[in-house]
Amino acid sequence: VHICNDADDAIAKLQHEKMDLVLLDTDIGETADDGLSLCFRIKRNMLLEDMPVIMCAAKATKKLVMESVRLGASDFLIKSFNKEPLLSKIERQVKRRRLVK
């Protein structure tokens, strides 16, 4: 598990360290769109485009979920979530990525 301080730190770590997926909160920065912007950056990066991104938010709306998927998120979780749904979604995305490779 790696925790990043900002979007640039996240992109740098993703490019230089082997990771299975990204669990990304939509509310990571100054504005509510910062998490969505980072998801967009990850999915548009040639080195990272196949990286599964699971977005999460405490105040999820249908519009937020749809925008996350449109930007490339593989899945979405509404906080606060229990361990079982989180682990299930992580396992599904990691298996899917391994099958594609």
C-alpha cells in the first residue's frame, strides 16, 4: 500500500513502482474534481492506461459515479464501506488485469 500526498506524487509512484491497482478518493485535493482529474491523468498515460482505478467518495451521486466511469474508473465504492465489498472489488480488478496481460 502506498499513500500519496498529491496527484504528481501518485503519477510518479505509479510509473516507477509495480502496483496492482489504484484506490482513489474523488475528494483528494482543493476541489471535488481533483480525484477525477487524477483518474483522467492515469488513464491517459500510456504507461498506466491498463491500471485499474477504483474510485470512492463519501457523497456519491449518480452523476459522480457516471463521470468516474466515463473518465476510465474500473469501479466505484461509496464510503464508508465494509471490508468485504472493498476486498471483493479489489480482487475482481486484479484478476481482470492479470487476464488481460
